[in-house]
Amino acid sequence: MGLIARMTREKNTDNLTPVLSVIIVNYNGKAFLSDCLDSVQRYNSFEYEVIVVDNASIDGSCEYIEKHYPNVRLIASNKNLGFSGGNNLGTAYARGEIILLLNNDTRLLSSLLPAVKEFDRDEKLGVLGCRMFYSNGGFQPSFGYEHTPLRLVFSWVGLGGFLIFPRIFKRVNIDANHYSIYQHNVAWVSGAFLMTRRDLWEKLGGLDEKYFMYIEDVDYCKRVREAGYRVVYTPYVEIIHYQGAGCAWIGENALRNTKNSYLIYTKKFYGKCSIVFLRTGLCIVMFMRAIAFYFLSLFSKSIIVKKKARAFMKVSFQLLIGK
């Protein structure tokens, strides 16, 4: 029986097995939870379940969920499992045929039904991503290109934000026209909203927990494509993703985690020889960025400029010594 037929049937029976399992990993995100959880409830009328995995938050998130959202299944971890570990833990409890990885700092703007229908219509659809906006209403990129070693190096040169430059300088597609018109195949979609089949997820072993942060979604989508399934972007589901709006600097830890994830991904899919190129290329680019920010810091009072200079120099040194 198809998913849509099941949804119709279950509205008129006592069979409450969910069609969709929404997995939300939370780490000190109490401020975002009400917007996220309320929007899931507001825009969906079919049978679904929400599972929140809390990664050892200290902001009262667990108590807040228990008090205000008793229908949400809360799994409280006693340590931070990261994005991959948290989602893998949550999906282990999922009962729906379709799984949605949804960031805690998101808010749905439309029903999830069009997305679920796509899985019912196309048996080779493996992953579906959606249209995203920042909290100020601005367009937010949500899919991108294959992370080849060459692209991972060139994308840090600093030219990726300009449409006139070739794709090799970009990890994400920044052309807003590619997001508003039609549904199409892509290399990967953002893990902030990643819908997939549970049987495929289990077959592939979920997210690779070698990644603590970043590139987990790219890795999963690549494995989905290698398994013969399609990764698709759809404009028919829309969300707000708060993270990144007005963020001036990702921070040194995030930069280090990004570097580590690049190395893991490249070794996994492109081999050891490509690691040498990636380390050398990134080391040079990060060093040049550090020098540029050190130079700017001579004429700027911004603390962020100085932090960027130190962070890029540290990461460049780590790449140089093979750390």
C-alpha cells in the first residue's frame, strides 16, 4: 500500500503507525524549540511522530520539552553525540517509512505533504531537500555540488559568492533562480532539512559518525546516489533556517571541524593520494587568508578580524604538520 493510501486509511482507523518520523537533534537550542515544534504540528494533518534527541544540553531544553510537548518522544543523551550520532540515535527509534532530519533552528512555512507524495510517486527518490530562507526573508542556499578535492580547495579562495565565477569555486549553488522555479536532481541537500526513506537509511547505515560536524549530509547524499537513488531539491516545501543569518564568523572550532570533515570525506571517496593535494592546497589557501586578515587587522579595530587571522593560521599549521 502506498504512503498516500496509508495516510487516507489511517485517518479512519485506529492504526496510528506514522508515515513520517521527524528527527530533531537539539543542543542548547531551547530558544528555537517552540517555533520548530509548533510549526511541525501546525502544517501536518497526517500521521507522524516527532523524536527529539538532546545532546546533553544545559539550557533546560529537556525540561521544556517534557513540560510543553508531552507528545514528543524525548531521548536525552548524557553526552554530545554531534549531528551524526544524534540523528542516528533518533532514527533507531523511528517507526515511519519516511524520515525527516530537521534542524532545531528551523520553522516550517508549508505542509510536508508534497514532499511525502514525491516518495510515493517515485520509487527511486532517495533524498529530498527543500527551499530555505533566513529569518529576515532572504534566500538561503540549500543544495550544492560534488565535493571534489579541487572544489574543496578552490571554494576557500573567496570567489564563491560571485555568480560570474565558475562552479569550481563554489560548494553550494548560490543562484536564487535555481531554487524558485522547478524541482531537479542535485548532488546533495542541506541536512537542516533532509527527507529520506527509512529502509534506505538503514541499508546505508545512516550518517557516518566519523564526522562530528559538517559534511555528513554531503556524505549521505553521495552514498544514496551511488546506491542508484536520486537526490532531489523541491521548491514546493519551504522553511526558515535561522542559523547563519547575520553570523559574522563561524568560529575557530567550526573551522577546525570543517577541515577535519574535508579530510575524512576526501580519504573516503577519493583515496589517499587526493589527501596530499587537499592538505597542500588548503594549507596554502588558509595561510594566505590568515596573512590577509593579519594585514586587515592593522587597520581595523574589529576583534573578529583578529580571531579570523589566528584561526586560519592555526588551521594552516595543522594541515602542514598533518594534524
